[in-house]
Amino acid sequence: MTADDSFGRLDDDDYPAFTMGRAAEVLGTSQGFLRALGEARLITPLRSAGGHRRYSRYQLRIAARARELVDQGTPVEAACRIIILEDQLEEAQRINAAYRKAAESVEPPPES
């Protein structure tokens, strides 16, 4: 890997660039909170060669949403379930929009 390849990854939302300590610092939370999100299977950090957890920017956004819910009094497990359901709803809406767009682009059959 060249230095140029490494710089290209800085824009990749899925690149696991953050250590657990840095991720917790960025989110203003504890490392234990991040572990709890992993145990609840909301986010699964990648592991470095040495076994250390690494988080992507995408995962940090999910963790920030979980923290927002927890700060409002939602238990961690419930916050994780809410986020999973929000994600599923967003995906279903995206699929429905694609189906509607495809249906609108199809010409109706000629009338006989």
C-alpha cells in the first residue's frame, strides 16, 4: 500500500480509522458504552492485527445516535433496537421509492 492509497481511505466512511479510545473521545462517551453497543450487535468494529477494536465514521454516527437515545433515558438495548428498526424503515422506503420510479417509467400497454 502506498501513501496515496492511505490518503484515499480518509474519505471512506467505512474505513476503520478510529481506535476505541479515540472513538469514545470523539463521541464524548466511555469505552464501556462502545463495548455495550458491540454486545448488543448494533455495531461490530473491525479488529486490528493486534486485536484492538477499530471504528469507522459510519459506525461512529450510529453510536452517536445511540448515545442521543440513551441520554434521553432509553436503555441501551432498546436504543439499539430503535436504531435497527429506523435503518430497516429507511431501507424499505428507499426500495419503495425505487419501485415507484420504475413503475412510473414503464409505458402503459396500448389500449385495444
